[in-house]
Amino acid sequence: MEVARKRVWKRLLASPWVIVPLAVGIIATASLVISGSGAVVAGTSFALCSGVIAYRLAFGFDKITELAANESTAAQHELEVAQLDKLQDQLRVDRDFRTKDILAAARQLRSEFQELASSPEMKQRANEIGKQLDHLFWTAIKQLEYSLKLFHQADRLVDGQRIHVLQERESVILELQSSVDRMRQVTTHFRQLSNSEQGLDLKPLQDELDASMRVAKRTEERMRELELGHNHNEFLKD
């Protein structure tokens, strides 16, 4: 946020609508003083130029702020796409088509919901639902990253403990499939509501999301417990 604010001021102060009146004001004031036109006339000239600058600062700030915010959002989107593309490439090594399908489905569902919720009549009302769906999405991404971690860990373990880690990974993938199913249900329900001619009643969808959020939070807690509670280093292959 601080970076965006600095960018706004930099653009605003670097604008020709600020620089030109400032330069003209300084030159005109200096010329009037040198020519002996008097301090009042010089002050009036500088005040007029300052007024142009003040107008630009007052009415240009909101526009440039909006532009900077849009650029920040676009930059954040690019970072997310790069992160997800990288995970997609990494999942190729686990030789399990399910993880790649889960990631593709989660990305597609999130994109579909964002498109449905982007219309002016839906944007404000879908804001909270979008945040919750995003939480489900990023919880699924964390699970995918954890499943990949378990896959790499299993390759480094002796047979008995390797089976245990692979079983743990399997339970994570089954939970992931359920998570994507919940995202699909929410998106489908939202699409049906947005297409309904009887008005948009979001309460059933909100109740459905609340239940999904409780499951997602339990999933996050379970992942933390698994990561903290298991140390397989003593079983590593020599």
C-alpha cells in the first residue's frame, strides 16, 4: 500500500500539469520582480499558477490513485499466475494425474466465479462470497503444495515409513478432491442465482459457504498438526 501511495505522488508531481505551471510561475514571478513590476503583480502571477497546481492536485489525485490501484491489482494477478504456473510444473514430477487435475479445476472454478461476480449488479453483493471462495482456493493450493512435499519426502524414506507417508499423502488428496467439489457447488449455485429471474437470494449460498469455510479451517489445522507432529528424518535412507 505504501509503495502504491508513493507511486501516486510521484506520478502526480511529475505531471506536466504540475511542472509547467510551477515553472511558468517561478519564471513569471522572477521576471516581474526583475522588471520592477512590483511585488503585488508578481505575487498575483505566482498565485494564479499555484491555483492551477492546486486544482490538479485536488482533481487529479483520485484518478491517478485509481490507476495505481489497478496497476497494483494487475501486478498481484501476474504474481499469482506465476506462482500457480510454477506449482503446475512442479506437480508433473509426482506422476499422479489427480493433483494436476485438481489444480486445473480449482483455477478454472475461481476464474469462472470471478467472471460471474464482475458485473456491476453482482460485484458488491458477491464481494464477501468471493473472499470466502478465495480462502477455499488458497487452502487447496496449500494442500497441493503439502502433497508434493510428502511425495518428495516419501522418496527419501525407507520402505515401512515410506508407506506411512504415502498414506498420509493419499488422505490429503482425497480432502483436496472434496475441497474442489465444494468450490464447484458454490460456483454452480452462484451461477444459478445470478441467472434467476426471481431475484438474488444469497443466504442459502452463504450458509453453504460457511459450512465449507469450517471444513477449510479444520483442514488447515490438520495440515499444521501433520507438519508439526511428524518427523521422519530418523527413517531416511542412507
